[in-house]
Amino acid sequence: MSSSSRKLEAPVLRSGELLPKSNLPCLPLSYRGFISLENKTFVLEPSLDQDNYTHIIYRGENLNLSSGTCGHGFNISSVTPDNHLRSPFRTFSTRKTTKYVELIIVADNREFQKQGKDVERVKQRLAEIANYVDKFYRVLNIRVALVGLEVWSDSDKCPVTQDPFNTLHEFLDWRKVKLLPTKSHDNAQLISGVYFQGTTIGMAPIMSMCTVEQSGGIVMDHSENPLGAAVTLAHELGHNFGMNHDTPERGCGCRMTVDRGGCIMTPSTGYPFPTVFSTCSKKDLAASLEKGVGMCLYNMPEVKVLYGGQKCGNGYVEEGEEECSWGSECMNPCCNATTCTLKGDAVCAHGQCCEECRLKPAGTPCRESSNSCDLPEFCTGANPHCPANVYLHDGHSCHKVDGYCYNGICQTHEQQCITLWGPGAKPAPGICFERVNSAGDPYGNCGKDSKGLFAKCEARDAKCGKIQCQGGANRPVIGTNAVSIETNIPLQEGGRILCRGTHVYLGDDMPDPGLVLAGTTCGEGMMCLNRQCQNVSVFGVHQCSGKCSGRGVCNNKKSCHCEEHWAPPFCERAGFGGSLDSGPMRLSADSRGVAMAILATLLSLMGAGFLVFLKRKTLVSLLFTNKKTTMDKLRYSRTPPPTPVFHLMFWISRQNTFIEMLSCRDGYLVEMTEILFLICVMVPWSLSGDWIWNVTSVFIGLLGPPGQPAPARHSPCTVHDASP
């Protein structure tokens, strides 16, 4: 059905009547979108007339969409690892924390030609696609933020052919080598005007979100309306997140019936189009996030990098706005939704570090470690949002696991065997990897070469090819299209060893899910990268950790994450731990208990000191008027003159600075009673807010971490006895 015929049949909406301009101060005059009501969907778009106020609305099933399938044919069951593989850290609630995908969309040269060689028209279409995808994912507490568009108006910057597998491979390589170094982002998708072979309209690697090598996909622009490509992009993005197809045997629940389009992760799409996610997709997403997929998604993107500039109501805080969104989404009592500003004396409205319109104190935990390679984050006291997620530097040893961290995840052969074969599975001996993967065939290889042929594994790289396991279930638990490949290898000393691999019938349009994942340990100090077993020293983790004074670890931003009681950036002086990226730690309960005991003792001394101060002359005569023996005189006469200046320093945690409180010079005696009195008077003046917390910080700064040498400071004034 053409656009003109649809216009004749569809009701006309005029903004002056149904969508008053005065009630939409932040929105443009031209609207595109869809309306979902229970199991019905309506499409809204501007008419072909010049009048920007005229729009048409029609049922979703009347939208012309070409049917097609996803090139990804692999389903993986959600398998919960055994308890001994679980992280020693507590996991934070990934469902409650909003994730932000910083997305770049690229249009190839064929797409540019299809859109009349009009760059602005192509950009507008890509922006609409991104808006639809963002709307789809909001229900999953995921925001898709468009941070960049690129149109290949002159020629393609990587080979784009009808072979979807090769196109995906080439695009991901181009992204890694050319795009990532110049523009920071989490995921990139190629919108192509090329018609792929067969029925494939999109393809993407599974569970690859945030990875340098594979966080992306390709989408064929197969429909006149941008909503068609948006549905496909949302589908491929779902694969990046770890979502699998909604196949009948999975028994997925979908609130949209098949005749109404079904759900987004259905293997094939046509019309009407799907706009919702199934229960299976939500479970797959939760399982992937718990495994560490998407470690880069916990920071809100900077507004200045968002494509399209400032827009009221987009859910991001921009210049002139104060934490509040537009319309019905903003039901927060701290917000004035009409003006996108805060109410009254509110200082914040949203964020993990905002509570009852007030900022939480610095050091409040806002994101716990999700696995052994992740690091916790803490509120800074100055921002309502939790700091960006940080994790251990690539190549750092995993905690209590024989492996190394890579992209915030500890990858091991054992975990992958459990994923493929279920609980009880374990990696096979090294001889299995060497014999099987030296074949260079579909059942044993190190991936494909540039010509698309299976590559043989060198002996040193054998553990980076097809995964080989033992034990577990009788057949793979990853789907009906996966089969077991068993190999018996004779041993020199007699007997045989059974090696179990997997083969998934996918054709040539899908990366092999049976290959060992990047970042998996392949030997002592070694890790799989690009199908090769390489030394972890390539990441420079030891050089980075070396600057942390032995009291911290290096994070993915090459900053020191300090232990409790030590301050960043280099963990060389007393402080509260954490990093410049993650915010300051709060003291543990035990440490705070010790500090409070010290504080109580010192407060008692202060009270006594004040009374003694009133009788200082008597105290001085008692303390310092005494007779010395001959040995005492000799000892005092050998003592060199004291340092002329003595500084008593107070550690103030919120400003992270030292304040010089008092000094004593040659010839003057600073009595303990006077020091106690000055502390008693000055501390209340210098502290604000949580006074107990700040006083605790003072004494921790003075005394140094428990069990460690106190921070270096000047020697106190000594008495120089000049008497004979």
C-alpha cells in the first residue's frame, strides 16, 4: 500500500485540534512514532503535504514491511553456574540500574544512494531509527543514546557485499581499527542498502556488548518506513545483549499475538512489526548482565555528545534543565515537569545518589561489584548519579579463579564448558585441543581466515580454537541445532581420552559459538586474543599497578583503586580508599568502630585537658621542673637543636586537603593541654555536615591506617636543656 493511498483511508490529526502546540513547548512540529495500546499498534507520521501540522495515523498491519530472517540461528539456554564459580563479591541489582548504550549508526554508500544522495535525509532517517530503538528498550530499563552518525557518501570504508557474514566481519574490523580510536562509543550498527543473500536482513554476534572486537551488527534497510529497520536493529542489538530467538520450544510469553507481530526476538519478521520483548528476552538479558555482559553501560552519556543537540523531554539533563524530564514520565515529587526544572529547594530528582531530593553523603555505596573483575562505586556527594562503572584493568588476575580479567569479565574454559554442556562439565586436557584444532575443519579450527576458510590452530594457540570439554550432559544444552562431536585420542602410555566438542549448523552467516571466547586464559600469564594465545603483558597491567604503592589495583581507566585507609591517586597516604573514578569509600563497620572508640577517648581527654588548662602554671612546674642526673645532662647536651617549625595537620576528607592548625617556634613550648584545648575549640568550627564522620577522618589522618606506619609528619618540639 502506497503512502498516498494510506492517507486517503486514514484519519487526519491536526495539532491545533488534538495536539495543541501550546501544550508541547519542547517538541518539534513534525511527529513520527507509534502508539501501542494493549495488542494494537498505530503508526503516526507527517503527511506528504508541506503543512507540518497535518499527520496521518494508520494501523501497524498496514505498514509495508519486507519479511526476512536474522542471520543468527543460535540459541543458548540460560545455565546457572555452580556455586564455586560464582563471584566472591555480592552482585548489585542490574535490573534496577539504568543502562545506557552509546550507539553510533553508520550508513553505507548504497543506503546513501537509496535516499536520493541526500546526506541530511539519511541522517534524519538514521536518527528516527535510533529513536524507535530507544523506545523499544526503555521497558527493559535500557536507554539507547545516539552519540554519532556517519554516512559513507563517497564510498564504503569497508567491503559491503551480499554475503552478510563477510560484511559483518569487515564492519566489525573497521569499527575496531578506525572508528573506536576516534569516537568513544559502546556499540555500532551498519545500516546497509545492499540486499543480503537469502532471507537474511540482519546479523550480530551474541553476548558481545561492550567488547572491542564484536560490539556491533549489520542491518539491511528493507522497508520504506524507518520503523522496519529499527525493529531489525533492536533485534540485532538484542543478540549483542545475549538475547536468543523466541523459538516455539522455548515457550516464551509475548503479550503481542503472532498475528499482531509477536515479539522483537522472533527469528523472522514481516508485517505487522513487533515492538515488544518477550519473557524469554527479559530472562536472557538478566542472565547476560549477571555474567558481566555490558560492563560499559552504567554511565550516563555526556549530553554534549548526544546527536541532535538539546531536546527537552529526552530523559537527559541538559543545559538549562535540572534533572527533570517532560510529560507523564516525570512524576517525581522533586520535579516541575512543565519547565524541566527542580521544585523549591530540591537539589536533585533522580539517580542512585539522590534520596528525597537531596544528595546522599560521599562514600555511600551506589553500585557493588558484579563479579571478581568488577570494582564497586560510591557516591561523590556532589552528583546525584553513581560514577561510571569501572573494573579491573585487562590482564589482572581474577580473584580466587585461575584466569585473567578482560572487559570486566573473568573468562575461563570451565565456564564455557558449563554453558555448552551444563553443570558438571569441565575443560578437556590440552592434548584434546591440540589434536582436534589442528585439523582446520568445521569441527576443529581457530576460526576463519580472510578467504573464509577454516584456519588450523598452531600448537601454542590450540586452546583458543574450538572449545573441548569433558563431562556434563549427554548432549549440548545450547539448542536443538547443536550436536556433539566426540573424539577418542589414544595415549602413548595406553588407554584413550574422550574429547567433546560441539558443532552448530548455522551455515556461513554466523560466527561460530563453539569457539573459545576472547580473554580466556590459555596458559600461565597467557590469554586468548584474536584466536592467538598471547602474553597478558601486552596490556601493561603490571606497569599500571606498580604506581599504586602496593596498596591498590589498576582499573580500566589506568587509575589506582586504593584499599581502605589509603587515598588515591597513588595510595601513598592515608585516606578512604577507592579511586578518582569510583568515588571515595566509607570506612568499614570495624574500622569505624575503632575510630569511634579513639574519638570517645580523645573527647574525654579534651574535657580533662580543659580543666587542667586553667591550672597550667602548676602543670608546667610539675611536668618540667625536675633535677637531672649526670647521664641525663650528657644525653640532653648531645641532642641536636630541634626543627624550628612544627605543624599539627588535620585531614579533612571532603576537601581532601590538609589544614595547618598551629605551629610552635624556637623558644616556645607547646603544652599538651593547649593542643587539646585548641582541638576542642577548632574542630567544631572546621567541620560541617556529618560531624562524627569528619572527626573520624581527622583521627584516621593523624594516626594512619591500623597496622600500618602513620603518615610522615614533622617531629614535635623538644625541650633543649642548655643548663650545665
